[in-house]
Amino acid sequence: MQKTLMVLSFGLLMASCTKKAVVSSSQSSNGSSYQYSVNLTKVDNDKLEVTLINPKIDTDEITFRLPKTVPGTYSTDDYGRYLSDFKAFDSKGNQLTANKLDVNSYTIKDAKKLHKISYKIDDTWDSPEIKGTKIFEPTGSDIVANKEYSINTHCFLGYFDGMKQVPYQVTFTKPNGFYGATSMVAKSSTATTDVFEMNNYMDLVDAPILYTQPDTTVLKIGGADILVSVYSPNKMANSKEIAANINTLLNAQKEYLGGKLPIKKYAFLIVLSDSKTMTSFGALEHSYSSFYYLPEGTSEALSQTVKDVASHEFFHIVTPLNIHSEEIGNFDYNNPKMSKHLWMYEGLTEYAAGHMQAKYELITLSKYLDMLRQKITTMKSMKDNLPFTEMSANVLDKYKNQYINVYNKGALIGLCLDIKLRQLSGGKYGTQNLMQDLSKTYGKTVSFKDDELFDKITTLTYPEIRQFFATYVEGKEPLPLTDILQSVGIEYTAEATMKQASLGGIAIGFNQSTNRLKVANIDKVNDFGKAMGYKANDELVSINGQAMEMMSIQAIMNEYSANTKEGETVTVEVARKSAEGKEEIIKLSAPAILVETKQKNVLRLTENPTAEQLKLRNFWLKP
Ligand SMILES: [Zn+2]
């Protein structure tokens, strides 16, 4: 999973069938699989009806469940909250007694007679009337009749206790012209229906589907077909442009993983949202796909975010999907136990997503250092003395507010481990090799025991690595960033004064209806701000010709303050209302001035690095 809260670093909080029954209802004996059907053309009050012709039940009583949580989310979501009108029937259409056991579960009496179940499902994205924690969109569902149906299968389809291993058949009736983008290959498909078959519940939950008017592009990389499917409500971005953006990235990932991809088909399902009340965005990984929920913007403005999130999700094909503990391998959807190893599942994945981009020069070293710097800053704002293994094992309850640190401290643990391994191996062995070795040792169907992983890694590597885990991952010590970074010729300073280009000392606000930054007031403008001639309520449209779109603001601001030189002409376009209330675009321009600012967690290349530092840096950063 990759979740980003919509907070910019300058302190601005942004809103962020009736299917033709597969088994005829007069049939008296049930078969050996779940036979589900959902008719997307019959949306009633934002809900869809789900019917299930159940597999044969051999017990007097059976419990049907929707999950409490699903793999990759590390949160308690109670998908049963969105279910209503639960009904159970025998083959003659008589209703059987069904009692609600808890928020996610229903117990059916006289279960040997059970033939059919039906219920309604509301979507999670826009059901504010349903109480409890809001579900992170990439793991939820959205029903917008005849426009978009975001179907994470676990939101709609459940299982019977003890029967997760039984095969599933799911039939969707779809609006004319609609396409269901997914990693699954349809068993059969017509203009109005798609039928999917999966071996068990785990595989079904692992395969979300996005139904829209088709906007898809297929890339061929490393022997795999990569489907990119995009829904952009205002047609600001499209699959062709986004696929072009991630093509180079995926090729670099293939190299990073040793030249081959361990998959045949993979699907990127991307929903862009024009919601004004967005509070977070991101994605959820699956074995052969990933589902994205991002603010709508042009493909160009979304480019870096898509790259960062897509590379993270795509690397999950390594872990936890091919390297995981028993807690994850045999997932209990309604009584989940968490593994201690989020530092690896999420941390190493996030580390690889950034490291790969620097290694294959998709981003500059200075940009990579900036990424690391943001992670250090976030890590320091969290509970840095909480052992990471303890946080991980208790992430569903006690430490859920520390979860976001997996992308920060988790990734920095990966950084330290990688450089340490390079140091110990004379440059030959790093986390990339380690993950390949662990994939060979375990794999998709073999789980490790939570308590054995650190020892296993130590056996594969060096005794010093056991000490590293004991001190910094199981222990409370802060990561040895200064020493580790120094060994590759990077200086880490907790606080430094630097000269940076000023935007004029204006107070910055945000206009939610236009999605633009605005000048909140000009009480403290400096000489540059005066020369520019800002007025209160001016809205920032572009800086030096770069459009300030929501998803690119942060990168443009960072680049402006770090790279603008003293005296260079700065041009800012603002939208300003005339006396008659008409909006005009005005160009403001003045020579730049640099001002001294205090910066936290500064990373700089050492001025005169030793040969040894340079050698290790190259082992770490050169392909
Ligand atoms: Zn993740």
C-alpha cells in the first residue's frame, strides 16, 4: 500500500442478474462452487444487489462473512458495514432464518437447505451516512451508475467459514460499451456480461476490477503484458500518456529485479478523482495488479506521483507477495494477526521504489536526496524510539497512528541495511540481492515464521546484520544515519542555515474551489515581494512558466527555492479579480533575492570525498 496524506511541507493542509441465473433457481441440489452475480446496470439508491447460488453446505448452521480487513491495508475496515437486506433462501424460494452475528457476519440456520443468498452493497467512497472509520479508497468501492464502478471484490463478495478454498464464479452484467479492467482473464465475455472464475477466495480478493468506458493501453515489458486503465472524469489525463510515463520506469524496475519480471500479466487500475474533499490518496497492491486513487490532473502534473506510487506498488510483486510470513500467507480476514516485518513488506518496497529511480537516473541525485530528506523529517515527527517490530505487530490497534512511518522510517531502515550490506560485502551484495535470495528460499506459497526471519537473513549475509536488526529494528535506537550516509560521502545535518530563493514573504493559503494556492495576506512581504506587486487574494497560476497544478505544486516550489539564482528574473502568473469581479491573468516579475532560511535534516554531498567513499557510493548507486 502507499498512502499519502494531503499535507504540503509548508504547512498547508489540502483537502486532500438479475443475471440469467447460472444455476436455475428451480434446481434443488447446489454445486461445488460459489456462483455470484452482480448487475451493474441496476443501481438502486447508490447500491448494487449481489446474489449468490452457494456451494453445497454440509452443516446445520453456517456463517457467511465479508472481511474485517484485507491484506496490504493494515487497518480494520469492517466491510460488512456496507451490506444491507441480507436474505437466505432454500431451493423453493422459502426464506431461511439468518441472524447477524457481528458487523461482518451472518449465521444461517438449517444450512443444509441453503440454496441462495442475496444482499445489497453500498459503496464506501461516498456513503457518509455509514458510521465508523472511512475506508482508504484504493481498498474500497465506488458506484457511479453508467460512469464508473470501482470494484474491490471483497467489498461485494464474501465467503462461508471453513470454505475459503472453494472455487468462485462471478458474473457481472455491465452497461453497453463498458470494459472491466482487471488482472483476471474472463472465462467468457459478451457485450453485456463478463464471467470470471477463481480458484479460491484469496485469489478473488487479490483481483480488483474497474468498470468504465474503456481507456486502456497495453505495454509489453520483460515478457509481460502490462495493462494501464485510466478513468479521468474530466478527461484531463488518459491511459496512453500515463502508460508512456511509466514505460521507462517499468523497464528500469525489470532491470532492478534482475532482468525478468516474475509475472505474465499485470494491471494498473487508475481512478482520478475531482472530489473537493479528498484527504488522502494512494494505492493498494495485489499480486498481478494495483488500484490507484489520485487527484485528477494532467498526465504531466501527475507524472512524478504516478511514478512514485506505481514503482512502490509494482515492487510489491516481490514482498509481501513472494516473501511473507504465515500471518500474511494464510490470511485470516476476520481475525487477522499482524506480522512484525512491515519494515520489509512496506519499508524495503518503498526504499526500492526510490533507490531504483536514482540508480537508473530517472531522477537526479539531488532529487533523490530530497526524497530521503522528507522521509527523515517525517520519521522524526513520529515515535522514533518505538521498536519497529512492535509497531508492526500492533499496527491494527495500539499503533495505527504510527502506520505512515512504514514509508518513512521503514524506507530508511532499507537504506541503512543496503549500504551496510554493500560495506560488508566489498560492494557486491545489497538489498536487491537479499530479496532475490529470500524469494528463492520462500516464494508465493511458502511462508516464513515471523520469529525466524532476522536469523535467516543473517545466515544469508553477515553476523553484523543480526546486531543491526537487534539495535535499530527490534531495539529503540535511532537509525545511524550520520555514519551510514558518511560512508557514501553524504553529510547529514540535523539543522542548517541555507540561502534559498524567496517567494516574497507572502502568507500562503489555498482556494478549494479553484484548487490554487493564494496570497492569504501581504503583511510580511520582503523587498522581492514588494517589487513583484502581489495583492491579497491573488491566486498563483504558474512560476517561471510551470503550471501550479495540485499534484505538482510541491515539486515546483522545492525546485524554485533550491535552484533559483540571485538576480535571475522570476515571473509569476497570478489570477486576480478586477473591481467588476472578472478574473484576469497578470504576469508579475522581478529579480530574485536569496534569503537565509533554517532548514531541517539537510543532506549534502561531501565536498572532498575520499576514494573509499566514492567507491562505496558507486556500488550503491550505479547499475
Ligand atoms: Zn505498499
